[in-house]
Amino acid sequence: MIPICLVTGFLGSGKTTLLGELARTPEGAASVFVVNEFAKTDVDGRLVGDAVPVISIPGGSIFCTCLVTRFVEHLKALAEKHAKTPYEGVVIEASGIANPSVIERLLSETELDQTFVLRRVIAVAEPITLPKVLQTLPNARQQLEAADLILLNKTDLVQEDVATAMLDTLREINADAEIRMTRRCAPVSGADLYAGPHHTRADGDYATCADPNFTVLRLELTNAPSRDALSERIRAFPGELYRAKGWVTCAEGPTFIDLASGQITTEAVSDATALTGLVLMAGGDMETELREHFACFTSPLAIAAKGEAK
């Protein structure tokens, strides 16, 4: 049987950082990584790096009706690969807005449970935005309920009493899970990957393709704003902007920008040929507001087609 470690967590909690940590462990280095991103533009798969085999599945949730067939096809191909060239296991990163509770049903219905076994579900949480998210988005709670191990990440960004209160909340949601406080998802042991057995029963329904709780949009920046100007524009968005990320052209040169947990980071990059544009993920139906807010950095022809990532 090929073991699976499923990594979940809401947008910006640190899942991709965790994948990078896991890829450096002995078990992770011998595994295949499957990275699912709700947007059509693959950012997270590239961030994991090239040290391990990475299969990117962008454009929705692998647990929704529109993408599950492609996910199953990849799993079947991985089973064939394992038969020829064995590897340690499969690490699957679900999209940040996915409900992972359907995975065991998926394996059973496709008879892939004869080849794969879910050994571990790791959920990454952060104490800054999660309290609000838990009140408005049920998938965030379901991710935590399905976990065997919860990493309370980014504890260095809040006061100790805030982190402690979040620990209590997590214990109320999932009393059976092991909970660890982390910074940048470290340290992580390779033995965490496939420790098993998975304790909770992950059973649910497939999601529909369009989630009314979110708008996802990709913009190409044609006016090359400064990094500070772009950061300030992101901060000034009047709606609930959960995530902003991508490789873009700024006045200072090619730049990777990342909004997560209310924190914006920018980093100069050397490769100007692999720009993705700015991927934005907001709460509710905010497509018009997003387009108008960032219009000062774009032209109509540079904006991705309406509903691209839904």
C-alpha cells in the first residue's frame, strides 16, 4: 500500500512552507508531492522547489466535482509509477479552501483504496485570521476536524496569550489531534509524514465547482508599480482579501509578492521569464471591486478572463 499524507489549512496558514520543510526530511525527499491550488495559476507548486517530484493541479479543489476526475487520473498514474519505481509515499496539499473530508470516500469509490492508504492528515492553522474565519467559513473548521496533527503556525507574530487562547479553541474543535506550536512550520520530523494510523473518519460530499464564499482573480500588472505602492494598494483593499501572491513586474524589477495572515512580503527574483501575474483571493463576490481597485496597475487587455479561477 502507498501511504498518503494529506496537508490542509486555510489560505495563508503556511501549508507551502510546511511542504518545503517536509521535502527536506528523509521520508519527504523520497516522496511525490501533489499540490492543489484553487486558482488556475500555479504558484504553490513552484514554491515547493525542484528537490522533489511535484505534480501541480491548479484550477479548483481536488475534492470538487469539476477537478476530482483529474485528481483520480493523477493518482492512478502514481500507482503505475510506484509499481515500476517505488517511492516512499504521496504528500498531497489540498487547496486552502478545500474540505478534505471526502478523501476516504473518493479512494473507496474509485477502488484506489486497494493501492493507497490515508495515514496522516496534517492541518496548518495560524492565530491571526483563523478566529474570524472559523465564524464565517465552515471549511476551515472541517480541515481542523479531519486532522491527526495540527500545527499552530506563526506563533511568533502574536502575543503569548493570543496563541494560548487559540490552542484552547483548537482543542475544542479536535480533542483527539496532536497540536504543536510552530514558527514557519519548523521543526518537522520526517516520521510525521506517514506515522498513522489516521484517527478521524474523513467522510463527506464532493464540493461544487463554484464556491460563493470566494472570488479568485489573476491580474497582470502592466504599469510596473513600485513594490511599496503595490503593497499599499493590497493593504487598502476595502473587502476581505485573504490572499495575494505571484511573480510580477515592479519598478524595481521582477518581484515575488505574498500577502498571508495580514503580512505582506516582497522579494526580488532573477527570472523574469516566469512571471505569473498577481493572484487574488477575496471573500464573497468581489470580482468587480478587485478589478476596479487594481485598475491603476493594469489595462483591460492585461486582466484575466472573467471567472478564470472558479
